[in-house]
Amino acid sequence: MFRRDHRVTGRTQPPDTINNASPSNQLSRREFLNQTAAGVAAATVAGAALGSSIGHAAESSANMIGIQIGSISFVDEGVEQVLELLQERGAVNTVFLTTFTYGRGLGGRQVPGQPFPDHGKQESDERIFHGGNYAAPHPEFYQKTPLKQTRAPDHGDLDIVAAVLPAASQRGTLCLFHPGVRAFWTGLAADLCTSYDIDGILFFNERNGPLLNALGASHAQSIASSRVTCFCEFHQKAASERGISFDRAREGYRKLDQFVQNALADKRPGDGYFVEFWRLLVEYPEIMLWDRLFDEGKHQVLAEVNAAVKSVRKDLQVGFHIEHVNSFNPIFRATRRYDDLAQKADFLKVVVYNNCGGERYAHFIQNVGSTVFRDVPKDELLRLNNHLLNYETEAALDALPTAGLSPDYVARETKRALAGVQGKCKIYPGIDIGIPTGRNSRKASAADTYATTFAALKAGAQGVMLSRKYSEMRLANLEAAGRAAREVSKQ
């Protein structure tokens, strides 16, 4: 099976307002970007497997070895050349091709300020990168959404799926209750699955709920408690249907904002930070209910995307990306059940990025240690959190960014996911290859890539996803992943 992966990311530029049937359904592309800024939403498509006509084919892995890759790599380096290199050096048998993104995490060349890898053009595309749909949108699938003009202008009329698919086959905060937004995701999924001979999609959505956003309880965000959630008419309607008071929720988040701002200003409550935070949740249970409402909307979108794909063809595969905060935040973990997600997916890509993981974990501890747990020394807070997460061998806080996370972390998180899904879907851990980090933070060596790929597959994963994108990977790391995959297959 040649798997092609299309990512849908939520960052959009200009026009003003796109009209739908009524004024209440108007949604601008700028609003689309602004409302998704708290996270990433992405859809990826998987196509036919790379064939076995070259080089290491006899030694190829029995597992799914996928790689995330954007259109720019095929434009810069050539379709045939890239596919051959991925198969021969990385043992890659599944291409996850970014098709819809406005973010540089999945699209474009290396992000500005980071060294270029040893392939592709050695110049930034920062001034020309725009983003959008890198496939050719088919209008009949977007009748119910105001988001119609999303074609990426970066490569002219190039349809990246049509360009890559034949060659590979020959080788073998948007409101989640806005009807136009939901229609866009399902329309996009149906379009990709109907218009191209692919094997499925991988859907990304890295947006956190309003409670965690208010506390900065993630690795990848600042603390912005004053603009954490949506109170639009669609959100209010969903809340009313569930008996949740909009006025109480809004007042609760206003008081939560005040608590966070006081904490950041080092204004300690008389009973301490944690007690004051817990008192807020007791007095305003609507804070938690509004947060759960966000999660409900997010999971409904996942279910609708699954249904849209399966309505095209039952055997198409649907996968979901499980964001990195799942590795750090026990509160986030409590809101995500693997057995529930497994009911909506054929596979889960669980992020276990180890090299950037140290830097990200340290940032998470700094964030939560600045608000709810401000009374706790941060090194002690890390030790407590490690106990809660069942991490035994990770570095101390001051060494985390340079040490990264261990292969043992990769194995533990893989095993936890496998146990959680109870055999109802497959687990493909996301392997960190060259994801940018700070100047003094750990960089992914070939040895790191080998050790983590080996750890994930030995832990029982049915495959791995080489991440984030090929355009920031060094070839030695890609080769190390391929070597690990082949060696595990021989055992």
C-alpha cells in the first residue's frame, strides 16, 4: 500500500468576508486563521505503497514506515528522486503528503533561523510561502462551507497529489460548532478521498481547550488567559442545549483570567495559588464544563471526518494525530481516552518526539509552575509530574533541553497507547527527525533516530511516522531510521 498523507493546517491569509446563506454564517479567511491560531488542524492523505523494484526492497520493513513531507520537497528535488531516496535510505513505504496547510510546521522549507539539511534548496522560502490547499479543490465538495477559495498559490497550478500519486503508485480558535467550519473539514476529506486514488487520511488538530489555554498548560504556547475561548452564537447554542450557563461560564473565565494575571505578577492569594485555583473550579464548575464542551466539539469533528471518509469507501484508512502535550500534561491525558479515540480511527499517530521533547517538557513545567503550582519549586514540580506520568529515567529540569527525552520514554508512551486502544486500531508513533530546537537544546543525531525508531517498533508499534517534515531532515537520520526498521523486521 503506498500511503499518501495530506495535512490540513489552519492558517489563512487575506480576503475579507466570505458569504454563506446568512450573515451569521459569514466567516473571513482572517477569522479562520485567528480562530485556529491556538493550535493546528490538519488532514493528511495516504496512498498506495511504494513498490519493491529498487535497492533495499528485499530488506524493507514489514511495519508501516511513514514520513511526513510537503510539496516543496517534490518541487525542489523531483518526484522520482525523492521517492527513490525515501525508499532506499529510509525504508519508507508510506508517504504522508501535506496537502492543506497554512503553517510552516508541515509546509515549506526549513523554518527561518535553522540550518538547512543536506538536501533540497539551500535558501529560505519565507517570502514566497503562503499555504492553502496544494491539491486541486473540487467545488462540489465545498457547497456547505464559506471557505471556498483555499487553493495554495505557492506552486502555480501544480496539483501535488496528482503529481506524486502516479509516481508512487508505480513504485508500489476555528469554532468547532460553526457549521461552515465542520462542513469544510468533511468536504475536504471527501474531496481528497473521492478525487484521488489514495488509501486514507491523517487528520491533525492540535488545539487545546480553554482551561489549558488559560493556564498555558502546554509546551508550545505562551500564557494568554485573556483570549482563550470562543463565546460565539454557535458555541452558546451548543452550551444551551447541554444546560450549560453561558453567563456563568463567561464570568468564570473572567475570574480565571484575573487569577492568572495576578499569578504572573507574583500577587499570591492568601491561601496560595493551588487552593485559589481549585476554589475557582468549585465555585464555577462552568469553567470545566465549557472546557469539556470544546473537547466534545473536537471529537465530533473527528467522528464526522471519519464518516465522510468511510462514506466514500469503507476500506479507506482514517488516522488522527495525538499532540505532544499528551506526553507532559496529566490533566490533558484525563480528557483523552485511547479506547474512545480508537472507535473513530483506524490508526493513531502518537507524538513521541524525544529530542525536542526535553525542551518542550521544560517549557510546560515553566508554564504551569508560573500559575497554579507557583508555590512549588519547579524542579520538585518536575519530579512530581514524572511520577504522575510514570517517567523514571528523564533528566532534571536544568538539563532537560540539552538531554532531550530518552528512548525509554518513546517505548513507554508506545506501550501505553497500545494498551489503551486494546487492539481496536493501530499505533504509529511519531519519530523526531530534525525538528527545530533552541540553540543550546538537543539536536537529533543519527544515533538518536536509530534508538527511538528501534524502541517504538520493539515496543510493539505496527509502524512509525518519521516527523515533522522531510525538508528539515538530514539524510543520515533518515538512513538510521531505515536501518532500525529493517533490523526489527528481521528479528
